[in-house]
Amino acid sequence: MSQTLSSDTDADHNPVDQLAHINELLAKALTGLTYSLQEDAESLALMDGLEQLGRRLDGARVASTADVARRADVEYDGGTDTLSERMGCTGKLDLIMSVTHVSVREVKRRISLGALTSVRSEVGQLRPAVFPTVSAALAAGEIGVDSAEIIAKGLQEVIRQADPSDLHLAERVLVANATGALNADTAGLPGAGIALPADRMRVLMHEWQARLDPDGIAPQEEAREAKSSISFGSFERGLYRIFGGVTPDLRGEFETYFASRLSARATVKFLPTAGQTELDGTEGSEGSEVVPDTEVVDIDRRPAGEKRADILRDMVREAARDPKAGVMGGSAPTVTVHVNAVDLNAGRGVGWIDGVEAPVSLTTVDQALCSGGFIPVLFGPNNEVLRVGDKRRAFSPAMTKAIMSRDGGCIIPGCDIPAYWTELHHVKSYAQGGKTEVANGVCLCYRHHHAIDTSGWQIRMTHGRPEVLGPAWIDPSQTWRPAQNHRANRSVS
């Protein structure tokens, strides 16, 4: 590509004429170029050069589209006709598609990004772009639309919660990571000097969002979970397609279990049956009164897709507990959760699961560690590892068998999840001094365990057996009742 793309037209030519001339020169430069006949080094250089050119053009297209979108619906000279109407179009989308011939999805993408990275005109005055550093890098062709979109839209999500100075620093750092630029503006910024691809920028964006708005993870997580769903498409070419989305913690469980099967070093072993061990904390289990089943029923009104997601979760967990499951590092596949001790003690912040980009709230971390199958890695204020694992918090296999034998399944009335698909819950939380013993543990399904602090259900232990108090909308009498128990514990007389 030796021909120089420069214009020798005089300064009186307008931008449209200049673009037409550049387009003509570019067409001549590309005509007849055979990529497959180049040497390896030149082939890579050509790809890099074309990408730089494309990024610069993409930045200009975003800015131009945003400008036309602003003009399209503005009335001129006090009349009723807008630019869209005068061009015979129904609105800005129709107008832009008619000129560019691109899809409505692409038009919306350019308008959305342009609104955050273009200079704005308000009340006759020009205002800077919402994210000026992203805007400058996009206009200079230093970053592509994909990276610019990840940075701008990601920061837009936390712009109301973040401190302005922290937000500006995050924008500069993210752009420096996307461009790899190393100059006076980027000196001292973490990651500067090494350009990251767009997919890696998405991971980095999640980290900055958690840093800028750590308290926002929990409500976002709740919203995502409400949309977690799995459904099946039509039968095509011998397969049913699966659609849906899952929460970060379940993604972590998928990643860990799949890795145990797919890793080149993964092995499958048949483990011997564990010997009988002494049960801890079973006091108070004798002489308990047998009480008839209650009529209180907690009806699961969730959509079928959400129920399927929980079923799949239980299937993954049950498969991971199987002695014949794949082994990673000499043990069954276990999800690792990384938590900062300062955040944990303060009750705010997030946790991170290996293999998953998105953070999880401390509520999810606490539930995961309570239920087992997760190993916590606790970091100190200087990034030192304080502790790996916490056996005091996990019920032993023998204790688990005892609790499951006593409860028979989820203890919430009306829930039919069997014991082997439940999680163990500390009635008195570990953080409040509750002991990890049979007399302080109960079986809850994932749904009731996850919502135990918000659903209104209360649990207490009486003579070593659990009792429950339903929320007022389920049990208007507000009566403590014996929890569901194993059918073998019920008298036939």
C-alpha cells in the first residue's frame, strides 16, 4: 500500500468533495491488492494498517450519525416540518437507514455511542462530550467502536453513583488500556503501554464498575436473577436449542465443573466409601414431639424458565458431588471465591469467582460458603492471602447426612425439593456466633436459601428440631410451626 492517501485539492473545497477525493484514492490503492501473496510480516502490517484506517472512519461515522440524529427531529424556522419529514422519512432511524443502508441495529448503536462521545449542542451552546477521553481516542482512530462502546456504556451505568474524579480516572485508565498508548498523558496509569483487545476490556470494565459502585452489585444481581431463565427452542437438525442466561455464581459452577471434564489433566477416580464418623452437635434430638403436617404452603409462582435454571443448577451440583465426577487438583470440582477481608468486615464490596467476569455480591458469597461447594480465599489490605478455606464454617459429611436425614428436604412448608438437592443453612448465622453443628443447621433449597433474609420466612430451633414462621401473606395467623421433616420421622399411629 505504497500510494499516499493525501489530497492536493485547494482549501476551498468542502468536506464532501474532500471525502470523495479520498475515497477515490483509497479505491485505487486497494484495487488489485492480493493479500495472500504477501510475506507474513507485510500481511500483518497490512491488516494493522487497514484496522487503523477503519477505526478512524468508524469514529467519524459515529460522530456524523449522532449529528444527523440530533438534526433529524428538530423543527426549522418555527415550522412544523423536521429534517426527517422534509426528506420523506418517518423519523431519524428511517432517515439514517435510507442514506447509509445499514441495519436499524447498527444505526441505534452509532446513535447511542455518539450521544456519549460527541460534542453536544444545548441552548445554542456547545458542550463537551460526556466521556471526552473516549471521544478523543475514537476520533483519532486509537480505539475501535467495540472498545469505545464497552468503556462509555460501562461507565454510564455507574455515573450517578461514582465520584466524578474517580470516574475520570477510570475513563483515562480504561482508554490507556484499550490503546496501549504510553505518553505524558498515560504515564503512571496502571496497564498503560499494552493494548488490550475488546473482550479483555469488558472484563476490566466489570472490575472498574465494582470499584466505582460496590454497593450497586447486590441490586443489579437481584435484577439479573429475576431474569435468569432457561428455555428450549424448536427441534432442528437433531437438536433442541437452549436459550437463556444465568447468574455469575452459577456460571462459576458451570466453568469449574466443565473444566474438570474438559481439562487435559482431568482424571476420573472411584473413591472409597467414607467410614462412619462421629456426629457433632446432635444434642436435643431425642424425645422431640411429632407434630402433624401443616397446611401452610409456599406456592412457587416463578416462570417455568427460572425453575428450569434452578433444576439445572441442582443437576450440576449433584453431578459435582458424584464420586465418579471429574477431579481437579486431586479433589472434586470446587468453585473458588476471592474476597477482600476489609470488604468482608465492612459488609460491603464484592467477591470474584474464578472463570467468571462479573462480580457477585457479599450476600451471594455468604450463601455460597454456607451451602458448601465453594472455597473462600481471603485477601488482606496488602493483597496478602490471609486464609484459604474455612472448615469451621462448612458442615462435615457426617453432619450433612444427619441434617438431611432429619429434615428429608427443604424445610419450608409446601416445598418438595428433596434433601440431596438442598443446601445447608446456619439458623444462627456464622457471623453472629452460630455454631457449625447439627442443632444449628437446616436444609433449604436454593430458592428459599437465597431469599431467606428477604422473603419473610423465619427459622428457629426447638429441642434440636427446626420450626418455621411464614410471612404474613402466606400465614396470616403468624404461628410458629414445625418444619417439614423426613417422612420416617412421622408417626403412623
